[in-house]
Amino acid sequence: DTGVSQDPRHKITKRGQNVTFRCDPISEHNRLYWYRQTLGQGPEFLTYFQNEAQLEKSRLLSDRFSAERPKGSFSTLEIQRTEQGDSAMYLCASSQKTGDYTEAFFGQGTRLTVV
Amino acid sequence: SQQGEEDPQALSIQEGENATMNCSYKTSINNLQWYRQNSGRGLVHLILIRSNEREKHSGRLRVTLDTSKKSSSLLITASRAADTASYFCATAVYTDKLIFGTGTRLQVFP
């Protein structure tokens, strides 16, 4: 397994269009996270799944955003009616909880540009 | 929203020098982690320190944690050009979601 993979790596879209990103976690990991990172800032938490259950959503995740993880494997993040403010790097991470500590492994991210 | 701030925002040093970055956070935590990010490899986990620990070492890295001041520091000794990257602290509270700081951009000149 080569780690967490995200697709596409780059996406340019026109304002108002819908976009969907995919994340394939490390295969044995049961937890999957989505973060958003804008230029010069640290990543901001969006949501996370344990298996197929979405356990927590940030207030940053407006009703235009939806995330799914069918069958507890890969995950998709969809943004509807994109706005220029959605331009950012979208990062996915996965982890396997062991004891009281969970190391998260991050993918390379999908860079979204809304024009 | 960001959990806290990192200081300095940017740091430039020569190879062989030590680099120290500081992180402050706002709420009680379960653990604090440091990550490195560069364009080639994305975000990489460096080290974790639990809330009941005060200091931890890993290779050239030394992390301290002061929960009374809600602050942490990362020391990189004998820096190398390959250490050039952005460094983020991230805190975990009651769940496994990470709350990241604003980051320190480190430039190490050969």
C-alpha cells in the first residue's frame, strides 16, 4: 500500500459548478478525515468517518458540502454550486485507532481553484 | 478555525544551526502533535507528546509541552537544507480530529 491517495490532484472549475473529490485511505484504516487548507494557513477540520459512519462535521461544512464513505472504504467530498471562497487545498487523512493515540496519514491533497 | 498560533511565522537559518518554533493553543488537550509540510511530500507526522508528558525526543527533534501555559516548542538540532518546510502543531482534544496552528515556514540555507 502506497499511502493515502487523492484524485484529482488539481481541479479548476467555474463558479456555480459542482465538483467531487475522491480519497482512498490506507486499506486497513477505519478512520478517514477531510481537511481544508488555504494559502498560508494550517489545515482546518471538515469532517471525519469511522468506517461508514460520519461522526463529526465542522461548522465550516455548509449545506453545499457533502461527504460520504460508502462501505467504509473510499470517501468522496462533493461541493455543490462552488464559490470563489471554496478555492483551497482539500486534504484527506486516514488512521487506525490503537490505544489512546492515532497517527493520521495525509494524502497529497486536491487543489481546487474556482474561477 | 485554528486552535492556536505559531511563532515565528517564518524563520531563516544556516545549515548546522538549531531551529526553534513555538506553538500556543487555547483549550485543554489530550495530545499535541507536530507535522511538516512541503510541496514534495505533503503533510508528514513528526512527533506526538501526550498531555501528561513534558518533553520528548526523536532523532534531531525535541518537543516540550507546558500545559499550564498552553504552549509547546519544537527544536530541530543541526538543521539541514532538507528540513526546509512549513511546520505545524496540531492538538487533539476528545476526539481524534486535529486542530492545527498557523504554521512556521522554515528556510535552511546551505
